[in-house]
Amino acid sequence: MLIRSAFIFLIVTFAISWGLPALYVFFFPNVQDARVGYVIVRLVSIFGPAIGGIVAAMTCGRLALREHLVFLTRFKIGWRWYAGTVATIALALIAVIGINYVVGDLQPFSLWSLATLFVFLPPPFGDVGAFEELGFRGWLLPLVQSKYRPHFAALIVGVIWFLFHYSVLLPGFPVTTIRTPDLYHVGLFFVQIIALSYIFTVIFNATGGSVPLVFVAHWLSNAAIKLSFSVELWIWPCVFTLIAVVVVVLGHRHLDGERKTVAC
């Protein structure tokens, strides 16, 4: 049942998130001439994991679907969690720009950049990528944790999450999260994705399965990256890896035993 549910999730997710943009590019080879339509398709495709999670949960029965919906609506976890998440990403942004300045870039840190992170980029307007969490952490992670320990589940989900993002490197796709899709840059992106997967796994398990908090962490991370787009590409993966190490050490029990699962 678990394998079937995971398979259904992946089929629906990739069919929507990869299939729709691929079909659009196929019928409109010159995407530049239909930019608005393509953006709309890409926005819709972001919800592939969310739709995949709902469909897969429904195939597991009412109890699994109810547990999934509980994860998606677990907002009440204490203000300290939200404050800590905001503070961590803010400090990470300061560290990234500071490191970039030290290694030779003459762009100094701007308090204005930090302010815009929280004032002008409210979800979902700042970044829609965080909606991926409705499926990846809202369903796939607890599903995989039903069979594997959290530290291994985080790696499995991280690899699948990376493959999900790899669609932006397909020929003809104008929207990419990697400026130069060579082995070096793809490797950096992989390291960043795996580090974030471990961070989000600890957050999810430590809060009793709060997808809303993971959503906030994902949104803030993406917003911070976009606000510091001119920094050296290796800095963010290194900073996220350092944060992951700290989070894993402090929250090790949420990777060794304590975990949230679904009845499937």
C-alpha cells in the first residue's frame, strides 16, 4: 500500500509539474512569443505535489486523508517556532552577503534588502515554490517515514525533490533556478536541496507535523536567495549545509526516532 501510494504521488506530481510545461513548450516552441501563457502554466505546475499528495492520500483511505489534512493545517505550534525561523533565515542572509563581501565582492550588505525580505514579499506573492511543501513534506515525508527512519527518509525525499526541480534544466524551458546548468552548479544545487530536506524534516517532526511552518521556512529561504542573487553561487549551499548540521545535532531525536507518519 505504501509503495503504491508513493508511486501514485510521483506519477501525479511529475505529470502535472513536468507534463504541463513540456506540453506547452511542444505546442509553442517559441516560448518567448507566449510568455504570459507559459508563466500561467508554470504557476499551475507548482501545485503538482499538492495535488499529488491529496490524490495519494485518498487512495489510502479516510484516516490517511484526515492525517494529511491535519498536517496541512497545523498552524498552532507556538510563536517561538515562527520567530526562530524568521530569525534564522535573516541571519543566514546577513551571513551570505557578509561572506560574499569578504571573498572579494564589493557589494556591501544592505538593510534595505533585509527589510524587503519581510515587507515586500509576503506569501504567496513573493514565491510560489513553497507550495511544493503541501506535497513533499505534507504527504511524501510522513509516508516514507512510515517505513524508514527520519534520517534516511530525509535523504530519499531530498533526492526526489531534487529530481522534481531538475525539470527546469530541460531543453527549451526558459525558467531555471540554476544559472549555468553544468555539473558544478547542479552539484551545488543538489547539496543545497539535501541540506534543506534535512532542515525541513527536523522542523516537521519537531512540530508534530506542521506543514505551515515548513512552508514559511521554504518561502523565506527562496526569498532570501532571490534578494541575494548576485552573490557567489557556492555560498548559499554552504550556509544551508551549516544550518542543517546545527539543526540535525540539536534535533537529533527527531531524526533517530521521533517522527510523524501516515496510516497507509
